[in-house]
Amino acid sequence: MRPPPDETPSQLTARLKREADAQRISDNIDEEIKRDRAAQRKSRKELRILLLGQGESGKSTTLKNFRMQYAKEAWEHERSGWRSVVQLNIIRSIILILEIIEAEMSGSGPLLDDDDSSRRLSESSTSGDAFTDKHRLLMIRLAPLRGVEAALKRRLGAGAEPYRPSQPLSATPFDDPVLPIPAPKRRSEFFVRSWTDAVDGSHGQNPEIQADADSSTITFMTCKDDMRALWDDPAVQRALERRKIRLADTAGFFLNDLDRIATRSYTATDDDIVRARLRTVGIQEYLLRITDGFSLRDNAWVWKLYDVGGCRTQRSAWLPFFENTDVIIFLCPVSCFDERLDEDQRVNRLEDSTLLWRSICSTKLLTKTQLILFLNKCDLLKRKLKRGIKLKTYLPSYGDRPNEVMPVVKYLREKYKEIQKQHSPEPRVAYIYTTTVTDTTATAKTLHSIRDRVLRENLVTSNL
Ligand SMILES: Nc1nc2c(ncn2[C@@H]2O[C@H](COP(=O)(O)OP(=O)(O)OP(=O)(O)O)[C@@H](O)[C@H]2O)c(=O)[nH]1
Ligand SMILES: [Mg+2]
């Protein structure tokens, strides 16, 4: 409302006070409604948990661990479906290698990762000589895998979504939309709208789907020796090294397991499933029945877990879920300190994660939400530091502390804890875990501890 034109200073003061009072009353009512809703949910023994973090931070992998522990029947039902995802992951690695060979043989620049394109171009023109007729033959013999890739994607209902530059690409589009930026040239990853549909075990009972899966598996098995020859080839290894691509550390890497996987009788193990990569698009809800270990009776809770797509183009979809969320599990992949976002190659991944964490901590709608932070991918962090990659090159504030996993994790833990303290609208407890969520045994312990903490806290707040 506009102020009256002839308002005196005392009228102005009185009006501002009225407006502030009205705002306070409205905020209190909103707060009360939220508290009522939360209490109702808790009296029904229901909790809503949101998994947040940037793309590839490990949200879906954490969800898989939850389901492995607390939705065992569904987990087993889906097991057979993961075979196609693992096959597709392998084929994607092989196709990436084939594309590199093609690029080097034709003398064109590489398609991925490194910034120094002039160096790459001159290197690739000489390195093309490293590839011979043997590689040409392998390329021909492995060509049928492209058909298998298409068939698997069709069966999984998978798409490959290019990053759309027309969308806002800020770290936190839910509170700070910015102008679009040009998207990088990058191979798009495949995704499915819902992996529970994609890997649904009952697909195997459909004869048509089964025949299609059998034919893909046969072609895949026929290519096994050539895939292994390609992966073991020294010229291929050198080309990957030149391009600083550490395939063994990338998501969905299974090339060292070809003998075990490229067989008719292969069934995905729990470890395979947590290592398989399937990008999330949109938001998916999963129900878990969780029983606590300390109530005397009626101790079953329903946990509604929401898994979201973490890429910047996906983050605006998170906002509607903030309203009634009891717990957020935020994944920060600590190994990514020297990497950049797929969707915006100008942005350091750790910096993006930090910005995102700060924004989640400061979001008013989440004031009462319990925040749990996973400093994830500690295994990869350890390997990276061992290779001599220095944190302080990318995070100068780390200074001359030892470039080792324990001090690095301790430093990041303190940094993230401080951000939470500084930016939370009200004080809240910091729950921080150091994780490698592909390690299912260690993660099971973490999840049991979270279950107990979350349930105890919610029993107290709801006076159940
Ligand atoms: N080595 C290692 N790999 C991990 C870890 N956590 C996740 N990964 C792998 O990283 C890849 C990405 O993990 P996801 O759980 O799919 O990532 P996300 O956060 O769901 O990614 P979006 O769906 O794109 O938002 C998968 O192949 C995982 O197996 C970890 O702690 N260590
Ligand atoms: Mg995901």
C-alpha cells in the first residue's frame, strides 16, 4: 500500500509499527499452522525426509542404502532389473573410449574435461599415431554395442537430457534466480523418471521384454573379450591419462568386472547396485517402514523419502518440498574439490556445494527442519589426496595444513558447521557424518544411528 502523500513523521512511525505488528501476527499464524501440520504428521508417526545436494553427490545412492536396510522386499524385487543399468554403464564407458580413439585418429580435439585445448589439439594430432589397425578392428567389432545401448535405454525408459541453458543455473534458483548461461559441450547422461519403474523385477515376467533383454545380453557377452582388450590396451590407457580421465573413479565404472558381469547368469550384487549410475530427474517419493529400537509398543513409523535431481537445472523443483520437511540429509561430495559442474564448467563443485549448504541453512522455511550433513565420497578424497592433488590449490583458505584425508575432512567439517551456525535463523544441532555411501556396511551403521537420533528427537518434540 502507498503511504499517504501528507503523512507526518509521527504518522509514519505509527504506520510502520502497525505494519510490523500485522506482519508478526501473520508470521505467527503461519508458524502455528506449520507446527500443527508437523504435530499431526508426527501423531500419525510420519516423517518427511528430503535428500539434497548437487548432481552426483550420492543422494540416490544414500536412498538405495535406506531401501536396502528398511525396504528389503522391494529391494530384492528390483535386483534383477539392475543388470540392465550395469550393462548400460559399461557400454557408456566403452563408447566414451571409442569416441576418444575416433577423435584422436581423426586429429580432432578431445570432447571432454581438460581446459588447455591448444595443448590437447597438438597432443592429439601426434597421439593419433598410437592407434593402429588393431584399434580400428576393435571399433568395428564393438559397434553392435551402440544398438544394445539403444535397446537398453528403450527398455529402461531412459532418456538423455542435454543441459538446458534457457533455465536458471544459479546454485539456489529457489531463492535467487539468475540469467541463463551457455551450456557446455558435454555428453549428456542418461536418466529415468523413476528407477523403481525402470528396474521393476516383474518386467522379467513379460516374454517380450525378456526376449529383448536376452538378445542384449547375448550381444553384450559376445563383445566381452573385445571390451576387455580395449580397456587393457596401453594406448587407450595413455590416451585417457593424457586427457586426465580417471575412468576407474567415475560414476558407474565396472570395466574391471567384465568377467563377472558379462555372463548370462549375472545377478547384480548390493555393491553393484550402489555403484550403478542412473541420474535422477524430477522428484521421486519412496516409503519406508521404520521401527525404532526403544519404544515399548506401536513403534512403526512411515518415513517418506524424497530423492531429487541435483543438477542446477533441477533445483527450482525443490522449493515446494521445503514446506513440510522434517529432516534434510544434505550430501556434500568432498572429493570434488578440483572438479567443475557438468552443467556449468565455470563453477567449482565444492564451491557450489558450499553455496548450496549456506542457502539451505539460511532458508526460513527450513528453520525447524533437522539438518543432517554427509561429507561423502571420502574414499575418492583419500585416493585423490594420495595422488598428490592439493586441496589448497582449489581452496586457498586450507593453507599449509597437511594434505591428508583426516585433517581435510576435519577442516571441511568445521567449515560446514560454522556455516550452519552463522546462517541458521535459529540455533540447531549440527549432525555431520563422514561417509562413503558406496560402502554399504559402514553406511548401514550410519543409517541406524540416524534412525535413532531422528526418532528420539521427534518423539520428544511430538511428546509421543
Ligand atoms: N566411490 C564413491 N562413489 C560414490 C559415492 N557416493 C556415490 N557414489 C557414486 O557416484 C555416482 C552418483 O551417485 P548418485 O547417488 O547417483 O548421485 P545423485 O546425487 O543422486 O545425482 P543426481 O541424481 O544427478 O542428482 C554413483 O555412480 C555412485 O555409485 C562414494 O561415497 N564413493
Ligand atoms: Mg540421483
